[in-house]
Amino acid sequence: MQLYTKILIGLVAGAVVGAAANLSGIEPFQNFLGALEPLGTAFINLITMIVVPLVVASLLVGTASLGDLRKLGRIGGKTLLFYMCTTAVAVSIGLGLSNIVKPGAGVAETTRNELAARYGGDAAARMDLAANAPSWVETLMSVIPRNPIQAAANMELLPLIFFTICFGAALTVIQADRRDAVLKFFEGVNETSMVLINWIMELAPYAVFVLIASVVGNFGFDLLQSLAVYTLVVVSGLLLHAFGTYALVLRFLAGLNPARFYKRIAAVPLLAFSTSSSNATLPLTIETAEEKLGVSNEVASFVLPLGATINMDGTALYQAVAVMFIAQIYGIPLDLADQMIIVMTATLASIGAAGVPSAGIITLIIVLNSVGLQGQVQAGIALILGVDRILDMLRTSVNVTGDLSCAAFVARTEGETLLPDVVPEPIPISAAD
Ligand code: ASP
């Protein structure tokens, strides 16, 4: 059985058991599911523990084997352009749908007040976190680590990526025998990490079951009703982006068959859905790109860690809808100029969000502030917090699908041949005639 089939079974079974516990209201059942949660956390820790060794080893080998720095610059340029453009498209989809459906227009005032009262405290805590968030200049400066070991220890991926690329580039100019010794070592670390991922992924179906059962077991289904239209708009936007934008990009810019691509990568968005973290999913994302799509290590090791850190189309789309929803609820009109600001700030805010659970709702505060909704931040966040976990799961799936689409796009434009079953079959001569 394929890995994604096993994960899917775990996911559906978890959702059914969780929903049964939640809706039946049987407390010991709910408590039992709650008690299982540490097993899910243990699994997330297991996959996260490979992130640092894998990113360093894989990126170092990748950069050093690129051979020339111009190629690195070209791949870097394409990657950043792809990430920025697709994120801007994602935000525009979110804005477009919010303008058409107007999800905030139908929310009754009583519901609004109830939600604000229920989640007000939590929202205040998020605001504190956002207040401590670094400024843009600080974020930019922090890309250069003063101590790469410390960056690795704190799992700050961007500085770690920066250091590793510099180190890999320098490695290409030293004496061949010394360079080879270093490369051999890191090639070994890379391969060992891959084996470890395969071992850990054997546990994935069970872990996914536990993670989903405990989330659904605690989920407030009543909230889903009051926030149904908002949730639906976000979900529709995410689906449109995942199966519309990426399919077009894959087909026309990379010459790939989107259906085959999705089938090959399915385990990755499923794991992202279950963990709500691009970072925790990263080892599987890299492994899938190389082994299931046939993307080279040079491209995968560069595009994917960067993507997990800065490319978040799902998050940006969700932020656009959330801002429009909050503005509509409070009857604050946002004109075209405001919406252009949202495109810019949501794109930047999603770059600044870390690939960890709930990061997007914290950077959402930046976007709310940018269009003058400072006064609505706390109450607004309180309104949407109840369904945030479920939307986080979905947007993370889109985030990692975007990373993989970019890896496939860059690999193809670098002249790489991907695995035959993601490349469209040639048209038979007779049919072409
Ligand atoms: N959980 C998301 C991720 O890891 C970030 C977010 O939108 O909260 O990609």
C-alpha cells in the first residue's frame, strides 16, 4: 500500500473517532483521546529532529555540486520570483472571493459578541506575541547568523540556510582532495537522514490518527456553523489555488501532468494537514521531491528549505480573507487601494511567518494594521480563532504543495528530466496527424 493511502486511512479514521467523541459528549472517551495526544507530539518531534541535519547536509552537498555560482544565482532568482508571484496570486484569489461572497456581511451581532467574549483572552495572548515579533529590518539582519550553531540549535532555518550556502560556495574553491573529504561526510549524513525519515514515516499513519482524533475531539462544531461562510470562502480559495493556479503553472510553465504530480506528492500535503507545520513536513517534502518526482538534490535542497520558511501561499490567501471578513463584520469598507496594500503586506507577512502551527494568525496582525484596522485587531482575532486550527491544517497543505510545485518548475527549467509518470506522455504520431 502507498504511504499516502496509509496516511489517508489514519486521517479519516482519526476524524471519525474524534467526531464520535466530540458529538457523543462522552467524557472518558474525550479524555482518552486527549491522553493520546503526546504520542502525536512525539511523532512531530521525531520528524522535526531530522530537519537540521538534513537541511545542512543536503543543502551543502547541493550547493557544492552546483559547481558554479552563476547557476546558484539563477536558481535563486527563479525560486524567489516563483514564490512571490504565486503568493500574490493566492492573495488575489482570497480578495476576489471575499468581494464576491462577502462572508462577514451575514454574521449576526449576537454571534459576533459571543465569539469575541469566548476567545478574547486567547486573542490578547496572540497580540502579545505579535508585539514581540521583530521588525522588518531586524528580520532582514537576522538572516546573517552570528553563530550558525546557535541558529541550528534554535531551528532558525533562514540563517542556517544562508550560512550553509556560503559554506557550500566556498567549498567549491578549495583543493579537490579536501573538498571531497568534506563532501563525502555530508553525503553520508544526507543518505542516513533519508533512511531515518523512511523509518519514522512507518509510524505516520498511527500518528496521524492520534493527531486528527484529538483535534477533532476538541473541536467546537458549533463554531463551524456561525463561521461557516468564512470557513467556506477560505477553503474554496485554498482549493482553487491548489488545483487551479498550481495546475496551470505545472502544465504550462513546467510541462508536467498535474494529476500525476498530485498523486505522486499526496503524502506531503496529508502530513502537512496533520501536523500544521511546513517545517515538520520538510524532511518528507525533500524526500518526495527527490524520490517521487525525480528532482535533483541541487534543486530540491535549495528550493524546499527556503520554501518551508518563506513561501506560504495558503497562509497569505487565508490572511486576505480574514482581513476582509473582519472589516466586513465591522462595516469598515476597504477600497481598491486598501486591497492593493493587502496584496503587498499579506505576501510579506507570509514570508515572515515561520513554518510552525498558528504562525499565520500572528502575522495576520501586521496585515490588519496595514489597512487601519488596529482597533479591530483583538476582537477580530477572537472572532476567527475558534476555526483557526482547522484552517491552519488546510493552509499548511497548500503551503507545501506550493513548495513542491516550485521545485518541479525550477527543475524542469534547469533542463532536468523528471520521473516519466509526472511528465505528459508524448502525443502518438497518428493522433497528432
Ligand atoms: N502552519 C503554517 C505552516 O507551517 C503557517 C501558518 O499559516 O500558520 O506552513
